[in-house]
Amino acid sequence: MSMFCFQCQEAAKGTGCTIKGVCGKSDDVANLQDLLVFVAKGVSTYAMIAGENNLSTKEADKFVMEALFTTITNANFDRDAVIAKIREGYAVRKITRNRLESNGVSIPADLHSCTTWESDSVEEMEQKAALIGILSIGNEDIRSLKELLTYGLKGMAAYGEHAMNLNYFNDSIYAFLHKGMVATTNNDITADELVGLVLECGKNGVDVMALLDKANTETYGNPEITEVNLGVRNNPAILISGHDLKDMEELLEQTDGTGVDVYTHSEMLPANYYPKFKKYEHFIGNYGNAWWKQKEEFESFNGPVLFTTNCIVPPKESYIDRIYTTGSSGFAGCTHIADRKEGGKKDFSAIIEHAKRCAPPTEIETGTLVGGFAHNQVMQLADKVVDAVKSGAIRKFFVMAGCDGRMKSRDYYTEFADNLPKDTVILTAGCAKYRYNKLPLGDIGGIPRVLDAGQCNDSYSLAVIALKLKEVFELNDINELPIAYNIAWYEQKAVIVLLALLSLGVKNIHLGPTLPAFLSPNVANVLVENFGIAGIGTVDEDMKIFLS
Ligand code: SF4
Ligand code: SF3
């Protein structure tokens, strides 16, 4: 075994990747990512003490979010970038510790070794990484709970980072981030204490998604019903992927008037729904499907592709020179666009110049796709929706949010959507939608049968809609609503979405296509017994369960 990682749905053999990631992550990058998380825990330890003493944790908040985001599945495969981030961690740790000392705060003598371990030698980093990986936690249930918490924190970090890029901050979210990280270094922590922290993580998940929702909507307007073009124009173009709307904004600004068009890819599709982006005449629409189809689609796009976050599939030689990364994403051999300096903007001139040398995209689809059903838009249709439920025109809603992935078993979701009775409506968010958003599912009295709220973080919108319906129908319990949850997961942002739904009291969520490898049998039982979490079966069986 040269590595161990089981953080995503595609973990090898359903237990964990041990030689190389199914995602393409090499063993050395996987191990260095473990070390990066270890160093980030050291930063969080000092930040937690600083927070308790009302001292600034600014550098630590930013660093820990970026470090965790870097380690999310399919975000960063670049060994040098991970090493650079580890070194940055040493520096941020020192700044935070120095702040404690210069303010006369006494620092406990028995802190975890993650607060002090440091080496500039890459060889020593690799040796250390081999000692501090996931399997160094001996007890299976404690390991499971600590990793469940860590993955929830990774999801929180991703959303917190997007909000921070738009200058939206929340100290209590950062305080929990540090507290959660520190808890995973505690050798004496009990399973009950960890379960408590996992639930607290869910509550913070709701808060961070609310913060990001506020950041996105106050900056770019409320998403509105939009017909998104799927075809192409005859201009050179840039394809932008990932989840970061600030990058989207700056790319649109800088391409304006250059003769270079912009298309969204995968999770950037919902950018088409925001009023502030619609004003750009060279913002043409969406190209392609979910992340895992990029090998074919990037080939035919012909122009450069900008990854702002996950999900990168290791690029083919034929187009690797056209791949650009920025923010927490990275891949060795691709051009990385540097972060913006405080108050400044990123410089996208290299990718724009590159686009000008490329052929226009080859058309792979035509027509349109309708989306933009985030909470504000749905609330404007509330009367119509409530009437449809009261009259029985809508029998049930199915929340089918989350992630897509390449496993064949995910065909289940296409079949499930296709087989749903015509008086049901799918509420979706995240790249899971690509399994059914192009099916001709029709509408119910003008309400489309697939309502797309946006990116995975916009699952928050689905919770807001559910809570609003609960109020309108004067129910005591969110679970009395005619809403069923059949969620697909892949990476760690789906973990925080799941924990957030649990913290809102949602029960009986079905999670697929497989349950997480990081849930030990006992921890899985806790989720089953307390929250009614279940896996998926066949479409027919599940349809009976959901409609009964
Ligand atoms: Fe394996 Fe997923 Fe980890 Fe990649 S992220 S190494 S596929 S478990
Ligand atoms: Fe998709 Fe990677 Fe999770 Fe944002 S882009 S939902 S998998």
C-alpha cells in the first residue's frame, strides 16, 4: 500500500484507493495532501486559541479553507502546488503563534505535533506523510467519525472560500472550522463527542451555504428562469468550469470586446441564471455535460478551458496545453493563473490570447435548457406551486441534488427520473442534474418537471424552499411535506450538503449510488437509526418505497 484515500464515492473496490486514485491522483500527491491537512490542523490549533482570546485569525481562516479545498477530490493534482501550500502553512502557523505570544497568551505545552512539525525537505515531508495518514487512527469507528467530520469541513471550506472571494465573511463559521480540525487531533475524543461535532458541522454547513447564497445573490442578483443555449457560435472561445463566480465575473469582464466568447461547463452552468452575467453579449451558453465527460468534450471544444475548482479529469496529451487552472485547482503541466492580490483582479490575459489562436468550438448539441429555480424565483411562483399541490396536480417533489460521476450504476438516476409519475417534480442542484436535465420530462401547468436551483451549494435553496412550504402548509415537521430525497454523492461538498440537510431535521434520505467507504458499519448504523438514511435499490423497488 503506497497511499490510502477513501474520501469519495469512487474509492477503489468500495473501500479505498491504495496504489493510485481512481480519480487519477498519484500516491505521492495523495500522501502530501494528507500532510497538508496535518499542517492545517496545526494552524487551526493556534487559530482556535487566538479566537478564544479575541485575536485575529484572518490568515489562518483563509489558509485552512484553501488547504482543505486543495485536497477535495479532483481539485488539485499538482505535487508542487501541494508542497508550496504546506510551506505556506508553516508560515501561517508561525504568524498565528507569534500573535499569541506577542499578546501574552499562554500556549499549552502539550499541543499536538501538527503545531510544530516542520521540514523544508520534500523527502522528509514524504516520510512524515506516511506516518500521519488516515490509517494511523487505529479505532475503526473513531477513524470513520473523524474522517466524516473532516470531509464535512472540506465541503464547508470550499463554500466558505467562494464567499470569501466575494468579501463575505463569518467568524463563527471559521471558529467551527478550526474547532473541528483540532478535534480530529484529539486522541481521547469519544465517539459520542465526534457525533456531536458532525451534527454541529451540519449546522455550520447551513450557515456557510446561506453566507454564499447571500454573497452570490447580493453580488450578481437573484437567479431567474433562463433558457440556456446549448449550441455554439463561430468565434474562438473559452470554456469555464468549476464553481467560482468571482472568476466567472472577471473572465467575462476581461473577454468583453476581445472577440472571444465564453461558455460554461458542468457546475458553472448556473452562472447563466444570474442577471449580472446575462448582460454580456459574448456569454453564449453552456457546452457539454457533467465533469466526467470532459475528455471527449474538451477535445471538440477546441479552445482553452479554465478550471476554477473541481472537477478535473487528468487531461489527455492532445489538449493538456489548453487547460488552465486557478484558485485551489491545479494540475502539473497546465498553466496556473495566480490569485488576485488584495483589492485587485486576476489576470486572464494569457488564456484570452490563447483562445484567439484556437478554432471555434465544434457544435455537439443544439437547443436550450431551462434553469434558474433558486429560492427567490421559486417563491415568486409560490402561489402556483401551492395551488398545484393542493389540487393534486403535483403529487410529490423529489430532491435529486448532488453529484454526478462516471460509474455505470449512476444510470439509475436517469432511469429513476424517466420513470417518475408525470405528477411529480424533481428539485435539483449540483452536477447530478446532468443525468436527467436533458430528458423531455415536460411540465405541470407551466411548472417544469425539473427545477434546477443551481450548483451543489445551491442545495441550500432547496432547503429554503422546503422550509417555506412547511410554513405555507402549516406543518410541524419538515418530513410531513410531500418531498422525498434521493441524493447522489461523489465528493466532499456533497458530504456537507448531506450533513446540512440532517441538521435541518430532514429524515429518510436515500444516498447513492453507493454508501461512503469511510462509514464504518457502526457509524452507518447511527445514521440509519437516527436519520433513516438508506442506500438505493432498483428503480422499481425504490419507486414503490418513495411513492407509498
Ligand atoms: Fe480514490 Fe476518491 Fe481518494 Fe481519488 S479522491 S484517491 S478516487 S478515494
Ligand atoms: Fe459535481 Fe465535481 Fe460534486 Fe458541485 S463538479 S457537484 S462532483
